[in-house]
Amino acid sequence: MVLKSLPGVGAGLARKLTDHFGTEDKVLQLLTDGQTEIIAEVEGVSLKRADSLARSLNGIEDFLATPESIRLHKELVTSIATHAVNASTRSRLRNLMPVRDINSRREIISQAMECDFIIEGLRIPSEVESNYERVVVSKNPIDELKRFCRVLTPSEQETWKDYKVFKSVTWVGADGPAQTPEGWLVVPESASVDMILPEKCVGWFEHNRESLELLTTLPEGDGFYKHFNEIRMTQLRELLDEMANEADAEAIADVRDKLWPTAKELEKRIHDEVDQAMQNVKLDLSGSDMLE
């Protein structure tokens, strides 16, 4: 799906949003997650317009089809929002959508009311806006990394030796050193961005560590507790301990080699679990229900 397929989004707005957030996928992810206050930071995009884009993407426009339904929905969400513990939750409530099966939702709520386990401090994982020391040297431009580190293009006369002045370097492609110097990485041109700049992946885990720690202490049991099994990650505790022990820049390559598959799998799974949770947090109200 492309941004331009959304109602009211032309080529100019799509390009502006993509340029601001780096990729179109990032924009779509923010809209799917309901993070409209972040979308509204873009010049020329109001919060009202950002909310409209999120509702359109998530299929809520047809639900709020009449002025009366819009008014009732707003009053209902405002009432629910008074119980939200932070501004982010209140913002996301604006993007609640209907579900067809209300019985399963009622069952989960009933089980939750009997659950005495409280999760405090859990936040949706976010990217790290940081500049890393590593220098990336590539004959082909890697624009998406320029926000995070220096990306240099060698001239025809330069060799890898000309970049030994830098402590941490990733050489992308051919003509790299036969023996990798300390602090260096040599990767093929087909390498992913995360392999080129592993500090970014490690930084993501460190940045979101508080929330990730909470996922390692989930209780076990029946009833509502069984739902925790869907997001339980057995390797997460080991990974976080390893990150803490190998936090120095010199050991970053070792962390990558030993834990990279697990780290990327968990990062993707955490995002997927959050996406699924946001899709399930919906209101099951038909038009007649709202008017009763």
C-alpha cells in the first residue's frame, strides 16, 4: 500500500511525509499505530488531518458516517480517556475502531477484572534518534543511514586504508581489507542496514529497555494470565543480560555475531505484537447500539 492511495493524500503530501520520517513504511506504521500527534509535527499537517488519515487507513471512516455517530463516538472516547494514564494512550483512543465479535472482548475483560497483576511503565517501542560514532563507507549512497551516522563515498583514488583514521568503520562492498581491523566491519553490498550499523539495533534495545524488562517478568497461570503466553519471549532475558555485559563499543561486533538473529527476531516480534494489540483494541458498537 502506498500513501497516495489514501483519500486526500496527493503526491506532494506523500513526499513531504516520507521525507520527514525517512520511509513510507515508517509513515504508515505511525498512522496504523494511531500516533497522529507525531504525524502532526510535519509542517502543514494539522492534528485533525492526521486523525483523519489514521481513521481512513484503519477503516473507521465508514463507521463514523453521520454527525450523530461522530458526536457520540467523541463523547464515548472522551469518557474512556479520563482513565488513561498518559497522553499517548489518550491520543491513541481517538483511533479505536469497531469489532464484530463482542463476546470474546467481554470474556477477556471479565478475566482481566479478576487479574491482580499490574504492568506499570510499559510503552510502545520507539526508534532511537541518535548519531553513532561508526562511519559507513560505501560506493553506493545509503541515504537512510545519514540520520544516524556519517556515510562517506570513496573516490576512485581512495582505498580502505584512507579511512583508518576512524575508530569504528563499516566498509560496504568489495575492495575492503583482507584482515578486518579492530572496530571495523566488512559487509557485502547486499547487507541490511542493521548489519551495516549494528549499534542502531543494540541502541533500540537499550532505548526500550524499561518496557522490555517488563516482558521478562510476565506471570503464568490460567484465566487472563494465559494471554501472557502469546507475548512471552524466553530468549529476551538472556539477550538483555548480554546487552548489559557487552555495552562497550569494542564488543559490539561480538554482540552482533552471537545475538543478531535473536535480536532481530525479537525486535520484529515486539513490533508485530504491538501492531496486533492495537488492532484488537477496538470498540464493538453498531449504529443502533450507539443510539440506544
